[in-house]
Amino acid sequence: MTTTQLNRYAEVTGEAVINELRQLAKPLQGMKVVHVNSTKEGGGVAEILNKLVPLMNDLGIHTNWEIIDGNQTFFQCTKSFHNGLQGSVVELPEAMLQAYEETNELNAEKMRTMLEESDIVVIHDPQPAPLLRFCPNRRGKWVWRCHIDVSHPFRPVWKYLRNFVVDYDASIFSLADFAKTLPHPQYLIAPSIDPLSDKNIDLEKDEIAAVCKRFKIDMDRPLITQVSRFDRFKDPLGVIHAYRLARKFVPSLQLVLAGGGANDDPEGEAVLDEVHAAAADDPDVHVLLLPSDAHRTINAIQRAADIVVQKSVKEGFGLTVTEALWKGKPVIGGNCGGIRLQVIDHHTGFLVESPEGTALRTRYLLYHRDKQQEMGRKAHQFVLDNYLITRHLREYLTLIHGVTHGSGARIEV
């Protein structure tokens, strides 16, 4: 990504935003930063890093992105962590925990030199959390970035992971509700979308129509869509139930459930099988398993929708909500996690607690097109003001200044 690419964001955000980024980055030029997570494909973390890392390099900060490798036992363990952090009661056999720690030790051996010589190391989520323990000669500051709703975790899981997290220099959470009692500074940084990516750029009507035709979606009939990984916390079965309730009042209604898997999620295939069984032979329920690079396809499906649903029961943030709002779509979202930050009830969409509530709000918006359009206009402006990658980058730069200068009374930029 070149400076010209960074300049392109000025067309969306204005020149002042780009100038501020350059001002913040100037004292940080030449620093070594590394991000570590568990996958380059699938899920919001990978999508964010795909944009954030090149932009940091574009600003003169030497930024790398590393992936932690693991076997099936490791990812079964970290999936259990994910479920447990979001409140589920899970089993954590000693052998599984041992595999988790051994996997991190092996990964630390492979990337130890880079990690120990970096000025800033950002470790994303539970998968690589123990890496710090295996890098005793680190010279820089280490930050643990949690993208998960940890507001009410299953206590044994958090107690175990906290043993690794306490030694970090700082932590980042998406919401104040997720912050935990830790002996170091905590930062609140919400995720973001890239308005210039294939998933979010404007599309021609012909391209949207071609995608709908490929998947046998009728653009002349009302359509609700949920885009997400096939994960029980996204409640795809609840969305199907809501669709069937709404269809009693809107018989021509169609539903699209579109998404893919993530390399670090071993439960996705089982959930997809449950979704297919629930959809049965209904030709108006389109279950689409898409590859991780189907960004323009997802863009077109969201733009074709009258309403976007994200009926999660737990949600760290919900970037698919952000994407839909950016496209001027009202969102009916589960009343949880980061969805609450984005779906301003009765303004950018509706917050719901049940399939029945989802169906009621769907029916309302389909019968009140003026309200649907008003919400869509507010939704786009709300994302422009709050949830673009430029704001996300600014807050990371500010964090680097903060952790580098410690408790200094004044930071010169």
C-alpha cells in the first residue's frame, strides 16, 4: 500500500483525518511492530489486520503480521476458550491445556527473535496469549488485544487465561463492558471497516443483479440477509425461525444466510449441517457457504437486501453490522456486545431479544419503507463518523504513544 492509497481515504474522510494520522505517526517512524493471531482468513480479526498492517507500514512503522500454527487439539481448546469466555460452560481437560501451552512454546521458538526485538507486540485473542511467557528477553511493550465478549465469562476459563494476560503491559477491549480487573492499563478500541475494500465499495446495479441471479435470489421480492460465520453464537437457527414467523405476514419474503468458516473454528461444519436441516427444502431460504475471498459477492448480497439481520446472542463487535450500516441498510441485531454500540434502537435499526422480536421488526420495516430509508441514511453517517479504518488506525497510533511513554505527563507528537 502506497501513500497514494492512504491519500484515497481523504476522499471519504476528508484531508484533516489523513494529516492527523501522519502527525501521530511521524515520531513512531522506524519502530518495529508485530501483530500475532491465529488465522489470515475468516473472521473480523483477519480482515482488520489485512488493512491495518499495510497502512501502518505506509506511515513508516515497520509492521509484521505473524500466524500461530496449531493442530486440531489446539484449535478445539481455543474454541472452548472462545465459548467459555462468552459464558458457556465448557470442559478443559488437562491434556488439552497442555497441548495449548506446548503449541505456544513451539511457536515462540520459531518467532522468538522477531518478537523479542520488536518495539510493540500485539497479541490477538486467547490463541497466542502464552507467547509472552516464552519470550523472556523481550525489549518492547506487549499488548493483549481481546476481540471477544468477555463480560460474563465462565470463570474457570477466564481464571486460567488471566494467568497469561496479567504479565502484559496493556490490554485492549472493544467495549467498556468487556474490560476486566487487570494490573495494567486497559484501552478501548472498537473494530472498523475499510470503506475502500471490495466488501464495502459501491457496486454497479448490474453486478448486484448478476450475483442475485447466480444464487437464484429474486430482486423483485423482499429480502432479509444475515452474513456471518456459521457459529451457534450467531444464532442462524433463530434467524430461520424469525423468517418463518415474518413470512406469515409477508408471504413473498426471502432469506439469505451467507458466510464461511474460519481456519481456527472446528465447529463450523456441524453448525452448517444444522442450518441446512432447519432450512429443509424451502427454496426461499438460501444458505450460502462462501470462500474467504468472496468479498464482492458478500457486498452485493448485503446491498440487495432490504434489511440485514445479525441475531447474535453473544458478539464481540459484529463487523457485518458495520458493513450493512455503511451500505445504508437498517440492521435488526441481537441486543448484545458490540451490536449495541452500532444499532441505535429506532435510529440505525432495532435491537431484539428473540426470533419473535426479529420477525416483528422485519414486518414493521417492510411495511414502512420511509422509515427503512430514514434509518439507512442515519446508519451510513453513523459509520462514517465512528467506525472506519482511519479512526481505528488513529487509536492504535495513540496507544503506541501511550504504552511507549508510560506515565509521562506529556507526550510530544
